[in-house]
Amino acid sequence: MEIVFGNLKSVDILAIGVHPDDIELCCCGTVLSHISQGYKVGYCDLTQGEMGTRGTNELRLHESREAAKLAGVEFRVNLGMEDAFFAHTKANILAIAEVVRLSNAKVVLANAVHDRHPDHGRASKLITDACFYSGLAKIEIVGTVAHRPDAVYHYIQDRNLKADFVVDISNFIKEKMACIQCFSSQFYDPNSEEPNTPISGQDFMHYIESKQLSYARETGAEYAEGFNVERVPAIKNLFDLY
């Protein structure tokens, strides 16, 4: 485990992504909204994104540090799993479970349940299982005690999956886009000599904004991020929904 930013401590929400920019692209608005409400958030990246077409390991770590600072999260850690080839192993489950236990998070945000990039769906399963096993007292991880989050919610990524719920990020869209732009190596740069990718086109940032507009369409909000659930959530008050 590498501490990229801050100190690993107890938080309310732990956002996990398999690649360093997954969180920013897909659920950063939700993170920013909850930080504004007084909740504490931590980030965990499973890999350094080293198999990505553009950028380097060192550059992507630097970008992830700057994005964490800008968002105002408590910490960002990188688990150094092998990008593209990480597997559902005991070692990887325990690595995630250690962060889950040390962060004591009530809510975990995880990769999409399935997506264009094979890493996303595979990470989704790995993270979900790690959150479950984290709660088993007989699984010993030095320096930790058993803890299971109350909920795991999966942010929607490249494919426009039907959302089970959305989070209003209308007041945070500009800040979200600024956090995304911290990963400048991955996005449009007319002076770049690196190969083009599905996210490096000039229109990609417009696509991100349009996606958030689309998920907000039926809610009355201007911008929203979509999430999927693996179990049905419950509420105590119907007026919490709108």
C-alpha cells in the first residue's frame, strides 16, 4: 500500500476505483457534495493505471495526488495491483479489506457492476467481496479489527446503465470537472504526441457533462451521478426522495 495523499484514517465514505481517474470521472460530484455536508471521504485506487495508453506511473500518481487535494478528501492510497491482470485472489481481497477496516467507512463507492473496460466489472466483484470478508472477525489482518460497511454502491461508468438511484451534483459540476482535469495526461491536449484513446478526444468533457445532465433529467436536478445497488436500500422517510 502506498499513501499518495493525507493519512489513512476513519471516514464516512470510502471511494474505490481500479484506475486512478475512475473516482473523478464517475462519482467525484457525489464526494464533493457529501464533503460540503460535513462528511469525511477517503480514496483508494487499486492500480496505478500503468497499462493505460497515455501517461506514466509516476505522472498518474502525481495527478491522483493533486485531484485528492483539490477535492478535499482525507487520504488517497494506491494498492499497486497489476493493471489489466489483477485477479480475485486472497492477497488482493485482504489488501482492500485492510483499507476498509482502517477507514471504518460506513459507505463504499465501487466500480460499475459491468462496463466496456473488463477491469471495471472485475474490480466491482473484488471490492464487494472484500467488503464482506472485512467483516469476518476470524480473518486476521495485523493492526485492524473486523468491520463491514453498511452499504456498497456502484457508480456508473462508460456504459449508460439504468441507475437505481442518482445523486444531485448540480452545485458541484464545475468542481467535479476541475478534479477530472487534474488527470491532464489522459485527456485532450492539442500538443500531445501520444496516441488517441476513447477519452482523449476534444468532445469527451462535453460527453461527461451530458451524461450527468441525462441522469438528472427525470429528477428536477440539473446534474446527477448514477449508481447501482446489489441489495435493495431502505429509507425511513418518504420525503427523503424527490
